[in-house]
Amino acid sequence: METNRVHVPSSNLRELGGYQTTDGSFIKYGLIFRCGHMSELTPEEEDIYRSLKLRLIVDLRRDDEVTERPTPSFGSEDNIHISVSDPDNAFAEAAAKAHEPDAENLILADATRYYREVVTDNLHRYIPVFDKIFDADNHPVLFHCTAGKDRTGFVAAAILKFLGVDDETVFADYLLTNTLLGDRTEERLQAWAKRMANQRGTPITEINEEALGALRILMLTHADMLQSTFDAVDELYGSWDEMRRTGLGISDEKMAAFCEAVLVKNSA
């Protein structure tokens, strides 16, 4: 994993540039970026974002997430909000099971089902997202959610698959979140535990280690989760290309134009 692909680890900011496709092409650097929320950036980190000279930010979050953690302006970009989630918070509902028996397996099952339902139930929500990303007039483009791992992870994986990047690389990119956010996982976990304790009206000390272990599942990326998306694509569409055509309405002509805009025959 080239270090020049990661720009701001604390916000999970990285790009898809540099990845090689199965036909030997490379994704151009500096065009397609992904990250989590940007409401806690240092001035130095804001300068890094500003240096990207973004034309468009696509915000995948729910309305309440946008209000809670607003995105700063970097001066050159439009910011469009396209929520791809139901109004309720599926991951918060999963987290509420942290004190139940076998909580880790219950939460993992819920999260895995969420990834599957992106394809089976919610793919239509992503149509305008890909429409914006596939428009070269919007490049450099950044898409993001709150942690930059689930909703953002699906969009990134789909783009890589559409461009012909191999599965091993797609999964490695998805799992990179665990490395970048690793130092902040425990901090985020304690904040979530505090919020849960407040909701339950109990001291945080009553959130036991088993519950914390279950919550930790939601803080990280897991190959099984993304695999459930891959399985759903295979079962419903037979291939990622067919999902692109019939599920997202992206024609072969539009795909060819996107490839022309973002691929190059060498990695320079």
C-alpha cells in the first residue's frame, strides 16, 4: 500500500489513485478521494484538503449526521448531500444489542446484513452518487460518510470493481480503515460506551468488556461484511458489470468515458 495514497489518517482520507487494473492500466492520482467526516480537522489537515483542489464533495450521511458534524469549506468545491441511509441508524440499532447474550455474533450478523442490503434493498439510493462521481467535470471528487468505512467503503469497492481492480486489492483497500483509524478506535469506543451508558441511565463502568468487544465490531471493517456485498452482487446480477448496467443505470458508453478520464497506462 503506497504511502502517497493516504493523505490524512485521522479522517481516513485516501485516494483510489495508483491502483492497477487487470488490463494493466492504473487509476490516475489526484482525481477520486474517500474519507470520513471532516469536522475535527486541524488547521494543517485542512490545508491538505485544500491542496486537493476538490471540485465536488459528495456527502453520503443522514441529515442528523450532517448537522452533528458539519463539513468545513475548503474554498474550491461544491458540497452535495445525498443520503444513502434510512432515517433510522442501523448501526445504532445493532449497537443496542451489545448487552445481549452472544452480542458479538448478533452485531456482526446485523452489520453483515446491512452490507448485503446495500445491494438487495438500497442500491437505488446510490444511483445519484455514482452519477456525480462518473462525471469528469466533478473531478477531483471526494465522497465520504461519518467513519469513511461502510457507505464509503461500498462506493469505493464498487468503483474499483467497475474499473477492473482485482478482488484482493479491493478488500485490502477496504480493510485499510482498520490501520488508519486504529489509534482512534479505543477513543471512539469509549465515547460510544459513554453515550450508551447515558441512554441506559447507568454508570459507564457497567458497560462490561463483553459489551465493548461487541461494540468494537462496529468500529472496524471486516472482510465478511464486504464479502456479503460481493455475494449479493453475484446472486442478483451475476457480475459487477451487470449491476452497474441494470442496477445503477450506468451504460457501457458512460463507463468507457469514465475509464478514459481516470485510467492511464502507467502509474506516473
